[in-house]
Amino acid sequence: EDFGLGGDNLSRAYASLHAQSDQPIINLEFDSLGTRLFGEKTTEIAGSLTDSIAIFLDDQELIAPVVRTPITTGTAIIEGGFTLERAQDISLLLEGGRLPFPITLIQERSVDAILGSDSLAKSVLAGIVGFALVFLFMTLYYRVPGLVASIALLIYTAFVLAIFKLLPVTLTLSGVAATILSVGMAVDANVLIFERMKDELRNGRTLIGAINIGFNRAWPAIRDSNVSTLITCAILYYFSNQLGTTIVQGFAATLAIGVMISMFSAIMVSRTILRVNRFDWARKTAGRVCADRSI
């Protein structure tokens, strides 16, 4: 029999220990209407054959405590040999009340506990192999400038991981994909710079002049491609946030971080290393290789 007392009439529900028995109990506090309804019902059934009040949550019986005496003060306690954890769980359910909307199962998937560590190991291995291949290609094709780009890429990776740790960022599969894409953009920026340097060396400029002009002429293309990517990331992040698509949101945020750091790495780190005047052997080797490739 429903006597009109609902979750809206419950002001507070919390677990505590009984002052005398030191056993876990559930404390209930009602509003004015709840106090009146609960008082009337407990007065009616106290000491009768039907002396319990069942509490239902989403049409399922949660608990059915026995009423020993009329309770008209607006506060009540429920004893029942609970553990403290069980009392806290019931209190949270009572505090939350009935869900205002139905729950629909959209997707169900079983994930083995080993999958996480296995995927992590494979991702790390794939990253190491990928970086090694990039380093090998850049060094063989561009020689010393390629080695400089590889060092800049290592610094880029360290910056990205450090920022991911500070924010912090949880790398999902979409985040890993975004990180790999940003690495590709960092390599592409260095390739653009080195190709411009080759053009300047072909035109008879000194290496230091080729470095300066090569970076300056490559910068507009690097800037435009990275800014357009950042705008795309902002659009993806905004709409995924509106639609609640966390996978796309994580991809956009991770890619934006990687792109910004890749611009810094390509323009500042690579340029600084190449322009260090003490590396005479690097300048001579780089000039000879770039000049040979331009013939």
C-alpha cells in the first residue's frame, strides 16, 4: 500500500554508528510533509501484525524495516545488522532517490583484464619501431640535418609526455592516434624546412644563410597547416562536447597539444641546433650533402 511518502519527502539519509550499540545504522530525516505522513503511518502500524514499511527504489524493494513505536519527530533510524559499507550504500541510494529517466542498454562489451597491459606493451613497441624508422630515414636522406630533426623529435616527444603527465591526459586509443598524427606533422615541418634549405644552397647561399632563409620561407606553410589543424581540433572538441562523444573530444584535445608542441619543436629546437656555430663539422657535412642532392 502506497501511503504517499516518496523520495522528495526525504531531506537527508546518511550512515553512522549507534551511540549505544556502536552498530552501523541508517539515519533518515524528513521534510514537513514527510514528517506528517511518516508519523501517521507509523502510529497506525506500530505493534500491529503488519508492522514494517517497505522502501522501494525503481519498483524494487530496497529494505523493509520494522516499526516498533510511532515516529512523529521527522527523524528515524534503521537498524538491521548492517556492515558500515552496506549502510552507506543504502543511504546513498535513498539520498539519490528514484531516477527521473529510464535506463537503456546501448552497448555491452566484455574486456579481459589482460587487454590493458597487453595493449600498452604493443603500443610502446609500435612507437619505438615507428620512431626508429623515422630516425633512420631522416638520417640517411638528410644526413646531419636529418639527425638534428631526429633529436628535435626526441625533445618533442619528451615535451608531449611531460605535458600529458602534468595536465594529466589519459591516453586512449584515439589519443594514441592523435599523438602519432602530431608526430607526423612534426616530421613534415622539418622536411619542408630542409627542402627550402636545399633550394637556397642550390642558389649559391652559404649554409647559415640557407638555414635562415629556409626556415623563414618554410614558416608560412608550416603555420597555415598547423593553424588549420588547430581550428579543426577546436571544432571537433566543441561539437563532441555538445554531443557527449568523449572519444572524439580526447582525440581533438590530444592532437591540439601535439600540434602546438610540434610547431615549437620544428621552428625553435631544430633551428637552434643547426645554428650553433661551434658545430663546424655539422655545417660542412650538411652543406655538402644538401649541395650533392641538389645536383
